[in-house]
Amino acid sequence: MRPTSSLTVRERATLGWGKVRRFYLAHFRRAYVRESLARRVGQCDRTGACCRLMFTCPLLDTVSDPVRCRVHEVKPKVCRLFPIDERDLRDRDILSPDAPCGFTFVPREEFLRRGSAAVHEAETRVHIETVDLPRS
Ligand code: SF4
């Protein structure tokens, strides 16, 4: 994991824009988020990289192993939904290029080739309000 102090100005700008983008998507683009999360596979490996974008979140318990969110049960929607799409993975990989996220995405074109019934069925399984709750 790179220390946030090693981030370049350009990388900080990318990560800052990513935070704005995720907030917008999480709060105003529910259909996009639902479709994107329907393509998401894998699980959170609790590397904590997404809690260190630009700065280390003060609510991240870095003593516990693996790291944990101190407010997991009520953490913000942008945290629960991360990663929303491939751009979030690219952002996150700036900080942690050697330890990949446990999530990946089925490419959109491949996902859509499954047909509208399968796509719809996958999307109906995504419940944005309860993603990542409670802790397993
Ligand atoms: S609130 Fe929790 S999940 Fe969100 S960045 Fe902070 S530690 Fe991570």
C-alpha cells in the first residue's frame, strides 16, 4: 500500500474527482449503480485501500487485522457501494497496485450479451439500500 503522502498532484486530482463521481452516482444515478453492481463479482478482501483514497479515513480501525470500519453498520452509502464500477477499481489501484481488490466486473458488453431477461434478473437481485449490510 502506497502512503498517501507519495501521491502526485495528478493522482490526488484523480482520486478527488472519483469521490465526487461516486457521491453523484450513489445519490442520483440509482439505475446506473444497480446495473453496474449486477455486473460486479467477488467479495471485499478488506485491504482497506478504498478507505485511504486521498487520506486515511479516521473511522478506519487500522489496528485490527484485517482492518475494519468502526461504523460499519451505519457507514455512508458511497462506502457501502464501493466499487461502483471499473473506474473505482482504477482509482483504488493507484493506492494499492500490488494487492488487488476482491471485486471485479463482468465487462458491460459481455453482461448485456446474456440477454435482457438475465440482465433484468441480475439487476433485481441488487438492493442498493442494503448492499454490504450487515457484516458477515
Ligand atoms: S466510513 Fe468506514 S468504510 Fe467509509 S472510508 Fe471510513 S472506514 Fe472506510
